[in-house]
Amino acid sequence: MKMNPLKVIKNGVITENPILVQCIGLCPALATSTSAVNGMGMGIAAAAVLVGSNVVISAIRKFVPDEIRIPIFIVLIAGFVTVTQFLISGFFPELDKSLGIFIPLIVVNCVILARAEAFAFKNGALDSLFDGIGTGLGFTIALTALGAARELLGNGTIFDIKLTPAGFQPGLLAILPPGGFIALGIFMGAFRKYQERKAARQGKPEPVHAAGCAGCAMSGQCGAAAKGGGN
Amino acid sequence: MELLWIFLGSIFVNNIILSLFLGNCPFLGVSTKSGTAKGMGVAVIFVLVLASIMTWLAYNFVLVPLDLRYLYTLAFILIIAALVQFVELALKKINPALYKSLGIFLPLITTNCAVLGVAVINMNEGYGLAASVVNAFGSSAGFLLAIILMAGIRERIDDNADIPKCLRGLPIALVTAGLMSIAFMGFAGLIK
């Protein structure tokens, strides 16, 4: 199946934006978006791992038995994460310090496993490359925007450039943990509004929103858990 | 005494979800009903405590002596994945009743960043075995507390027609979590 690279990329950035539409990979998004630089650093690190794992997984997909594919994906992803971890601590020690344990935690970032499962395992290496770039870009843009908004409100700066007048009293709450939750909630709501408007303008039915971790690779079991679980 | 501070600190002050942002996917995905939330929380306690023991042993008796510390990410995730599979099989054989209530949650926990996150925190803090277990138990108890509170709130607000349509579901749950997080900041003075 031949796909248009631009369409695949646009799909990752807007139509299926991992944070705002699929609502996966929220932990790093909340934790590392305390400033635009941190958000962007995390986004790029995760995108690099995603592109690498997507390409390798789609290249070896014919040799991987179905039953043990998830452990194989995880080992591959962990390998890429270890490499990324070394590169960051070697070249950007500052970023390494502020991202902290969220660099090793890229392994369990559901965006990467979800793309491996939903796209790379079913498509060719070139398409998977573009899918990785698109989804990674969507992740990075969402994190940078979230980081910029929180940094502006909580510190009066964006990318460490002062933008607010001298009398501005920064609201520290925005860069503390609660600010992350609230800012992401508002971002997500605003994006949904935009989608609804767009759908209405084009006369399409309203988009169905992800109820939780539905986009996650484990959603099969998760859905089962949400329905049949509990006592 | 120090263990008590680690325990209280990991439940309230550094609550794994509301202040460290670990394990948000199940927190937001499985918190629509309180029964399910309770099952998930208990399963997380179970796996987290076991995983922190196993990763501590592997780190201190395999990775450190062989000078392979830099492979910890790979080693930990493999241990956690294998452990979850093993627990699932063992539980099925030994205690089918418990398996019925917890089993469905177990596969999800492999990719729950809380498990790997707590293992990495234990390693970075240089905790001994006892402190690691206490930290794991406290963190996962904090998870249980947060997810039960969240499920209780969401059961009441999810059908509320006053919420703007675009905010229903996840966005309003995130804002709610933010408000809970502000409340939990009040615990910060509990431990110096």
C-alpha cells in the first residue's frame, strides 16, 4: 500500500495527535512541560526513539512471531532509549538534569509502543519512518506549546526570553504539578472545540473522543478491564 | 523511624500521580468506576512491591558487580515484563479467585510507568532493600488512594450536563486532578 508521506505526517501532527487526540503518553507530557525548553527536549528525545523503533520494527516485522512481539518491541525500544540517554547526558547535561527519570521512562511511553503495534508492525519501513516523524512531531509540538504556556504564566518567559511587563507577578502554580494537569485539561478541551467546529464546517459528523488510554497498545485488555473489571 | 518518613512521604507528599506524574494512563483510563479503580490500585500495589524487590536484587547483585549499571533501563523493563507474566500464571494456578479480580489488570501494568519509575527512584536514591520495599508500598498505596478518590469524583461529575461539551470526559478529569494535586500540596509541610 502506497501512502502519501505528507498525509502520514499530517495525520500524526493533527488528526491523531498523540497527546491532544489519542490522549496517550500523558505522564511525560505533564511532568516535563514546566518550560518550553524542557517540553521540547522531551519531545525530541521521545521522537528520536520513536523514529528509530518504528523503522527497525517495521524492517523486522516479517521475522517476529506474533505471540512474543510485545517483549521484542520493548527490548528494542529500551535499546534506543539507552542510546538516547547517553547522547543527552553527554551533549545536554542541563536537560538531562531537568528531565531526570523521565528519560529512562521513555521506554514505557505508550506513544512509542502504540505506534509500533498499530503502525510499524503492519506497514513498510519508509511509511513507518514518516509515521514516526509525524507522531514525534505532534508529540513535540504539543509538549512545547504546553511548556510555553506554563512557562509564560508561571515564570513570565518563553524559551527563557522575558515577555511580560515588569509589574507582572508570575503565578508559580502554573509550573507546579497542579498547573500541568489544569493546563493540559484546558488544551485538550480547546483542541476538541476546534475539531468540533472543523467537523461542523465540513458537514462531517462530530468526532468521537478517546475516553481514556484508548489509543494505547494495551487498549484491548484495558477496554476489557474497564468493562468487566471490579467487584 | 526513617522508614516511616519514607512511607508517609511517598503516599502524601510525593504522591506518585499527583506530584510525580507517574502512572497517569491507568489513573485517567481506569478511573470511571470505583470498583474497577480499586481493582487496578490493588494490582498496582502487588506488582510494584514485587518488582521493587526483584529490581533491587538484580541491580545490586548482578548489574553492580558486573559493572553494567548503564543497562539498568533494559534490565528493569525485562524484569518487570517477565515478573508480570509470571505473577499472572502463578495467580491463575494458586488462587483463581484472586486472579479473577486482579488478573485482567496485570498485563496493563507492564507498561505502567509507575512500576519502572519507582524502581528507578529507588536506585537513584540509593535505598536499601527495606527502604525500597517501603517506598514501593507507600507509592502504590498513594496510587490506590488517588485513583479511588478520582473514581468517586468522576462517577458524580461525568453525567453533569453543566460541563461544556468539549470539556467532558478526559479534559475535566485532568482539571479535577489538578485541583486534587493542589489539595495534596498541603501535605508538603508534613515532612521536612
